[in-house]
Amino acid sequence: MKELPKIYEPQKHEDEIYQNWEKSGFFNPDNLKGEPYSIMMPPPNVTGVLHLGHAMENSLMDIMARYQRMQGRKVLLLPGTDHAAVATQAKVEKLLMEKEGYRNPRQELGREKLLEKIKDFAENSKSTILNQIKKMGTSCDWSRLAYTFDETRSKAVNKVFEKMYTDGLIYRGYRVVNWSIKGQSTVSDDELVYIERPGKLYTFKYSKDFPFAIATTRPETKFGDTAVAVHPRDKRYQKYIGKIFEIKNFGEEKGTELKIKIIADEAVDPQFGTGAVGVTPAHSFTDFEMYEKQKAANNPIEIIPVIGPDGKMNEKAKSFQGISVQEAREKLIQWLKEKKLLEKEEDLLQNVATSDRFGDVVEILPMTQWFVAVNKEIPGRGKTLKQLMREAIAGGLNGNPAQKITVTPARFEKIYFNWIDNLRDWCISRQIWWGHRIPVYYCERGISNIQSSISPKEEKCSKPIVSSKIINKCPHCGGKIIQDPDTLDTWFSSGLWTFSTLANTPEQIKLENGKFIIDNKDFANFYPTDWMQMGSELLFFWMARMILMSAYVLDEIPFRDVYIHGILRNEKGQKFSKSLGNNIDPLDISHQYGTDALRLSLVSGIAPGQDSHFYEDKVKNAGNFVNKLWNISRYIIQKTKEQKEIEKIKKENLNSSDRWIAKKMNTLIGEVSTNIEKFNFSLASEKIQTFIRNDFADWYLEASKFEENKNEKSFLLKTILEDGLKLLHPFIPFVTEYIWKLLGKEKLLLIEKWPDKSIYKSLSKINDADDFELIKEIIIAIRNIRQENKIEPGKKINAIIYGGNFTKFIQENETLIKKLRTGVENLKLSKEGKEIKKAAKKIIAGKIQIYVPLEEIIDIEKQKKNTRAEIENLQKYISNLKIRLKNKDFLKKAPTEIVQKEKENLIRAQEKLKKLEKYSV
RNA sequence: GGGUGAUUAGCUCAGUUGGUUAGAGCACUUCUCUUACAAAGAAGGGGUCAGUGGUUCGAGUCCACUAUCACCCACCA
């Protein structure tokens, strides 16, 4: 025990401490008592390893979980991973192509074998990730570990699909979607990355006979034009509205035949281009919307796709068939030029949508896909999914404030609403293999009949069957049945995460009479979850979908509070990314400085929703603090005697420093608690660190070395250290737990109760007259005098203190004043009034004057200068105060306690000024 | 085009519903190996809170405009 090393070495203890926590069983809420509190950890994608951002998220969640556990709540922090459909398949395919020489893994391996490869990769990546989460000290319940692709979660996916399908909210429809040619799959709107690149705006006429020109950046799609839209009030074109123009040979001799209807649409900007827009319903979202509008208005236009899923022109483009869009564009422009139909060619910058996962330019194509209808009324609920998503944040589901999600910081609510307003039906089918297969089956007979006429006998077979169980033959005709080959968008399963994770077995998930049920205690206990944190980039991807799913499936919000954190950036303000090559492995940092230092540095200087900077100096600093704490503890463990019980503490034995530190501690406990509860993690950690460093170590502990009441001191030193460890535990769990053990505690700090303010409150009764702050100021003043006057370090000095009312109090603290690095040999106390010619002086608190008579050393000029500056400063302050206090409006309107405070300030400042002037050299 | 955020010490950032003379860490200056800690301690220096106007008894904090930077959404026919 006596041989504790000077330097704390985190690497030596962390793994063992984590194992002890795990073994204790207290990560599992079943072994805890109290009110339930739950956080579902956002499942990291099984695409690779954890980065710093994950490390920060783990820290935030673990701080919250540990804090709540110490508050005496039954805490569930549930870990898991996400199969990340497209992202994982794209990654593995890329690896197979780059590392193993495959050219087209899907073709060469086939569905089963490729899936096996992806699965191997995912499992491997999963175990790495889980180890990293452990290394971060995350106090999550491993017995409830979940995976979006495991049996239980898959069942939830299928059941929810079934429910939505039955409610008519999931439908199969022919609509335009984002299509990745490279990935041969649909891509979600949110997974698009826009890149800016130079393009050209062409103004041309379809034919010589066509009455006006239109503008486009994508001429090759014009083979699919079926209308031209103009603004309804545009005088130039009003006369054409409703007319149909037939263009015989577009693109070449014996070319494509176009039938162009002139339609009116408010969306057209008369100022842009020629004010007339070629409408290509098959290859543009806005044009498709016009197509739907026209259909609804009973004035339909056609939809003609001219680009195929292979990214090449199709047969509608006649001899252009089979060539790429780029080539087609050039060829068509050439033709337009020859025919003198091209009127203008302008350079412009355009945004091109690319697929985030596959990296190629995305084509917009019409296809038959599965969609979630967000604007359709939910049967029996009288509102749409969109409305549910809005309600959950606006005022609470069904107007119930208990079902309202609070977003921190609140400004993200606006962004969320804005997104919801622009939301289109959600395309949920993907043509990749890694993911939840769509639980829909078709009878082979039915499929072949879909296009042709259906005889009444076969009608049943033509209807798709939705089933969460695997079906082998058609229940109607007994014939061969096939499952829909597509898989679900990964966000479909992530959307269920907050509740699908609460089922422990597939059997607990049921769909009874259209009602989705998780039949177990966990669900009853822990839902809705209490807290969720995520980066702002997940607001739409994930948060919105969790709200949609939870509100629809369970009629409950998924979580009560959501905290949006910013992005971590490096010293230069750059994002950490693979492409920049500036990634930092959190494990490297943890290895070098310890996990505690890493965690502390990750939450220091962060503010909700605000990007934060991370650099090694920050970790170094945090590591220094950990080491400081270690040394404080080391001293207290080695130097203090046995500890008294609170009952045996004699209040009359307490010194002013004791009462002072108790008062500070009382405030601190409150501050740390409220800051954590308000998600101000950085502030909370800053407060406790400042207290430990400055108040506790530099003053209280130093003072304790020279004070007499050893029993009370020991009690306070140990108690404050212990409670300080508790306050720090959520932030730096390892070192605090380690010291806790060295203090001889048998119970783990992990489940200790959060410190109680009341002990400190009862010990801190202070009358103003003996505030330790005054002693501190006297000591600082004397040290300052020494430093300013360059008094030799070892030289003893004399000091005279004037200050009538305080004489007795100062006398009591004489030893402290002498010993605490002031080098005072003789301390004279005197009633005020006597003047000393040559002395260094300080006046503090407007009441106490300190003289150090050092005739031969003192730099009189410097003294004078300092005093003058101080006087000037004070005069300015006083005159400001006077003006304020003369102001009738101030006196009338400001709260009385503010006025009172200002009056006291004035008196104090005036006293100080008087003394400064009186005793100035 | 619409929106959001940022602008506070040399650097990185705090600053909670407006209320003492605006804070921290790093860096800087000076001093100290004092028996918990030199990965430390002591004492300092450094700021017209981006600019302009307004509201208020009182503005870093609220409002408007401007500037610069960053980000998000939509559109680019």
C-alpha cells in the first residue's frame, strides 16, 4: 500500500477493471433496482472498425448510463451492430474485386456464396467492433446484445412489413427511383451525394415546325419527352396550352416519334431558359410529379423510359439504342447542330447525384419497386405516417405531451420539419442480396399471368402472399412459389431498433389482429427509451425512421430525449476521413494515454449540435488530470489516519477551510448533476475538474498539512475524495474504480450512490466573517508581493495585517498564512491606522491591508505605478456603479437583490479605494 | 434560391431564462525539484465579445441589417 507508483499506468489496470465490472453482473439491469432507464446504443455498421466519432458516442452514452445507475436507476444500455445492407455488400464486393481478382462477384459467386463471404466479413468486423466498445469502458448489457440481422430482429422486420402491407401502407408500384448502374440497385434519396461539375445548357427546338425552343442539360432524355410545361400565366405560350405536337423523326432520319402535349404547371420558372420545359416523366422526379398531377387532373401524359437499367439508351431511341447516355448526348447534339435546331449552348455548373455507397452517377428510372406510402391515411387512425412523424416532435403523439420527443439543441426540430414536408414515398426495395429479403411470395403461375389477362380461376394465384414464415408452395394451387428476390432498405430494420432490441426471442414478437406486440417484461419496463444520441447526419436517415416506425407500430415515441452531437474535426478543422488519410484509431490513443484520458478529452469542449475539435494535446491534458487525481489519492491514502464517521464529527472542531471546502462541494454536486441532466457534459466535467485541481488539491489539501484538527481533516479529505471519485466516475470510470478499490472499498464504485449534498450543507454553515476565501486572498497577496518585488525564494519576511474586525479570525489562521508558501516569519496583526513609509502593500476585499516592510528591497516606483493603475481602475468602476445607482429606472425596474448587490459592491469598492489612496506611497 | 450555425485572449473553445470589473485549457513571461504530483506547483501578462443600428434601468447574451466562414435542403428543366 505504501509503495504506490508516482505515475498512474492505465494500461495495467483497465482490462482487469472491465472484467470485474462484467463479472459483477451490474451491467445487466436485472441485477439492479429502481426506476428503469434505457438507452439503445446506435448499432455501428459491420463495415469496418470504430472511429473516433464512435468513441465519442460511446463516451456520451456511458456517462449517461453510469450517472443514472448511480442515481439508483435500473439502467439498460443495450449494445448491438447493424448489418448495413448496401454499405456492407458494396464494401465486400469491392474487396473481392480489388484483393481477390473477381470481376463481377455477383455473377461469379451467385447469391448463396456471395452471401457467405459477406457474412464472414460481417462476423469478423462485428467482433472487432464489440471489443472496441469494451475497451472504451462502455457499461452495456452484453447479455442483451442485438444485431439487426439476427433471428429476433428479422422476425420484427417481417411482422412490421406484414402489418404495413395489410394496412396498405406498403405497396408495389411503378414509380421513378434512383438507380445505381454500378450497384444495379435502387438507392435511397438520403444516400445520394451531390457533386458539382461543369455542364452545358442547350436550347433547341424538337423540330423546325415546333413553335418554340426549350432548354435542357440532358438532351439524351428528350427521346422520352411527352409534354412541354409552361407557366400558366406566361403570355408567350398560353395559346399553346392543351395542344399536342407530333414530331416525326427526332434524332435522325426515320428517328423517334414524339407526341408532345403542352401543359401548364406553376412549378415552371418563366425566367429560366426559354420558360418552356421539356417534360420527361420517366427520368426526372419533378417531371414524374407532373405526370401524376396530369393523371389526377384527368389530362394524362405518357411516360416513356428511354434509358435502361444498364445505363444505356433503349429501343425507343432507335439507332441510339445500346450506347451510353454520354455518347447519346454528343450524337444528338451533333444532329441538332446539323439540322440547325440548336439555338444556344451555355456553360453552367450542375449538381450531379452520385451514389454514396457505389460511387457512380445515379440515373433516375421508372421501375416497379416496393414503397412505403407516407401520405396515405393509416386505416383506423385518421392520419398519415407523415403526420405521425410531425406530431411526435411538434406537441406529442395524439396531442399527448408525455409522448413528445425533445430534441437538443432545439434548432434541429426545424430542420426535421422541413425535411418531413418534402418527403416522398419511401422506396424500400433494394436489388442487393445482403439484407432482409422482402417477405413476399408469388405463385409462378400468377407471375406469368400478371401481364396477360387473368382468368377468374387463377386470380388468387396472381396475388402476392406476405408471410414472415418461409413458404414452399402456393397455398392456392400447390404450385411452385418464389420469394421476391429483393431485400429491404437497411433503414427499415434500423427504424425498428429502439423496440426490436427489447425482444429476447423471436417468439416474443407477435402480430395479433393487426396489433404488433412484444410480449415480455423488458418492453413493459424500458419503453419508450429515455435517451438517444446521434450525429446530425442521421437526423433523416435514422431518427425520422425510428419515429415513423415506433409511432406507427406501437403508437409510442421511440425515445423521450434525443441529443444531436456535432462532428469531430482535427486541429485544422478537417473531418476525419479515410480519403484524407487523417483517421485516428481510438485504440491507439487509448493505449498511449489510457481510456479515461481519451474519454475525458472527447467530451471536453463539446456543445450540443456543435462540431468539436480533437487533437492530441487535449488527450495529454486529460491524462495529466487523471494523473493528478491519482497523486491526490495516493497522498490521501498514505497520509490520512482512520476515518471518522459523520456522526462523530464535532462541528466546533472544523476550521474555516473545512467549512469552505464543504460549501464548495455542496455547490459542485448540484452543478455536476444539473449539467449532466441538461446534457452539458463538457461543462459538468469542467466543473468537477476545476474543483479537484484548484479547490481541493491546491488549497484544501495543502492547508490540511498544517492544520490541527486531524480527525476532522481525515474525514473530510477522504469523504471528499470519495465523493469526488463518484462525480468523476461517469467520465473516467477506470481510474476512479481503481482508486476506489485502493481505498479499501468492497462494493464497486459502479453501483455506488451519487453523492449526497446534505452532508456538506450541514457542515458548511459559514458566517461571513470567517470565510476561508479571505485567508486565500491574504496568502495570494503575500506571494504576489514576493514575486513582484523579486524577493529571494528562501528569504523569510515579515508581514503586517491591518483589518480591525478580522483580527481574531486571521490569528486563528496564522499558521496557514505563514506556511502556505508565503515565507512569512513574523505576522503582526494591528488595528488599522498606522502608516508605513516603505513597504509593499496589497489591499484585499476592500477591508484588509497587507504590508510587507522590506525597505531595502522594494521597488518604490513599481509600487506606485501598480497602485495608480489600481486606483484608476477602481475609480472607473465606482463611477459606473454610482451612475447606475442614481438611475431611477434602474432602482425601480431591476430586481431588489440586484440593486442590493450593486450597493454592496459600491461600498466595498469605495472602502478599498479610500485605503488605497490613504496608504499609497 | 431557401435555411441553419459560427464569429469571444496568439490557438482551441466555454459562457445555461439578459444582472458583479467576461472564463478555461494550451501557448507566453517570471519564479520554484516545497517530502502527493516537474505529466507538478506559485505569481503574472494578454480581450472595444466580427461590424452597424435597435430594444432595455442594464446586452457577449434579445432584435434587425452587413461582412466573413462552415454546413444542410431544394432546384438547376
